[in-house]
Amino acid sequence: MSIQIPIPQDFGDQEPDILRPPIDPNEFGDAEVIIDSVNNSNESLFGTNNRNLILGLDRNDRIEGRGDQDTIFSGKGEDSVYGNNDDDWISGDQGNDYLLGNQGSDTVRGGLGNDSIHGGKGNDLVRGEEGNDLVDGDRGFDNVRGGIGDDTLYGGGDDDLVHGEEDNDLVFGNRGNDTVRGGSGDDTAFGGKGDDLVEGGLGNDILRGGRGNDSVIGGEGDDLVLGNRGNDTVRGGSGNDTVYGGRGDDLIEGGLGKDLLEGGRGADIFHFEFFEDETFTFDGTQEFGFDTLNSFVPVDSGVDTLTDFTPGEDKIRLDANSFDELIGVDGNFDPDEFTTLADFAQNPDANLVYDSDQGLMYYIDENGNAIEFIQLDPNLDIGPDDFETI
């Protein structure tokens, strides 16, 4: 018997074998074969208790596996497909399909059309493929992928990998310690509960960690990055980003571009890493806690604006490798290297100078170059105790 059914070849960034069916429909061996009839009516197809290969062909079918490691091709049409208690492989093909892996560690792919795809119980691989799909991993440690189209993805209750892949996706990690990636396109991604990694990738993304101690990273594009609750690490990546730490003691980095950073509640650390020919702008509005500005600034970088620095509460942290002229014999910040002047033109005798009239902070490097690197409010009562080096 010869039945020619195409096996999908577009596996995204997965290894090729992951999305291949366990039963080749053209070489099905000892599997029981159940095929849709050739009339024009819609069909209900049911597998046996054995290993099944079920082919739905072109109508709006209802297919139930019922067997041991079933392989199901729903075919064209708007189909409803249900796996059973074992590890099933389900392909929706064309049409707007409803696909459920059910129990077991299943592989479920939507194919063409706007599909509703659910892994069910078990550690599943579920992928929307083409179309604007709803993809839900449900229970288990799931690998949830959108493919092409504007997809909505849910990780479910355990530690899941949720990846929007192409186009503009809405991605939720939900419970568990999830890895949530937007991929290409302008994505909106939420970590949910648990200690999550949330990454935007390409595009102008909206990213939020949720509860837990999350890492939220913007990637390329002009992103909105929010840590929310917990002690989070939030980074803007490249682009002109808006980065909020939220509640908790957060580590906040703008990355490349002109960024707006806000710490929120908690004792936050603001880390700036600059690269040659790049300009960074900091505009923070921390409301609570004791914040630390951590600045790593070479010659010819931009001036960072710190709008709410409170001497005696907040700290300016400087990288010892970049600000080596400020390091004393004990390896720590030398308080004698700081001074305050009403006019920077007064020829300072220290290497870290606060111009109180202008509110500008200068660093004098080993070559005598005066580098403006922080814009503060003028006339602050700043002293050596407001600085530290690492």
C-alpha cells in the first residue's frame, strides 16, 4: 500500500528529528492505518488501542488517537484532534484546527491556519507554525513555539521554554521558572510567577518579569522593560529603551542607546557599560530605597543624568578599572581624590570634581582629560562618602 503524505521540513531552529513523526506515513510498518473516507461528509476517526497512523485528508474531521504513540495527520479542513495517554505526534496541516496532545509527552504542530494548540499533561513540544495561533503548553515542562504569524503563547504550570519566534507575538510564561523569548517582531512578553528569564530579541518589545527574581532583557529595538516584583536584573540592550526595576533590590542596565531608567522601590544598582562612539543618557526617578549608580565610562562617552540623587542615602559606584586615578593604596576609593568647586575652571587638585554651580561631575584621567560623565542637580551637599569603587 502506498500513501504519499508530505512530511514537514520547516523545523525552525529545532534539530530536524524533533518535529519528525515517529511513524513515517509512507513507511508505516506495523502501525494500524486509519484513513478518512473519500466522500464529501465530515468524518469522526478513532484509533485503536494499538499504535496508530491516522490520516484525516481534506474534510472537517474529529480525530481521537486512543492508542499507543499515535501519529495523526489531520489534513485540510478545520479539524479537532485529540491525542491519548501516550506520547503522540499530531500535525494540523491546513485549516483552523483545534489540537490537543492530552497525556504523555506529545509533539503538536499546527501547520497552516489559525490554530488552537494545547499540549495537555506531560512534557510537550507545541508549535503554531504558520498563521495566528493560540499555543498553550499546559501542564509539564513544555517547549512552546509560535512560528510564523502573530501568536499568543502560554507556558503553563511548570518550567517552560516559550518562544514567539517570528512576527508580533503575545507570550506568557505563567507559573514556574520559565524562559520566555519574543523573537523577531514587536512582541509583548510576561514571565509571570517564578524566577524567569524574559528576552525580547528583535523589534520594539514590551517585557515584564512579574513575580519572582527575574532577568528581563530587551535585546535590539526600542524596548519597554519592567522587572516588577522581586530582586530583578533588567537590561535594555541596544536601542533607546525604557527600563523600570519595580519593587525589590534590582540591577538595572540601559545598554546601548539613549535610555530612561527608573529603579522604583528598593535599593537598586544602576550599571552603565559604555562602548566607544556610543552615547548613553540616564534619567532616573527612583522613589524609594537607597540606590546605587554604577557607571563605567570611557573618554568621549555621553553624560548621564541622575535626577534624584540624595547625598547620604544613595551611592555613585565607579568601576575601578575605568576610574583608576581614584584608587588609593588600599585598593579602594581615595577620599582625597574628590572635591567640590563652584566653578570647574578653578583648576582642581583632585581627579573627581563636582561643579556645584552646574551640577556636573567630572573625572580627570591619567592624561589630564576632563570628562563630564554625570549630570546632577546643582548645589548638592556631596562628599567622599557618597562614592565607592568596585
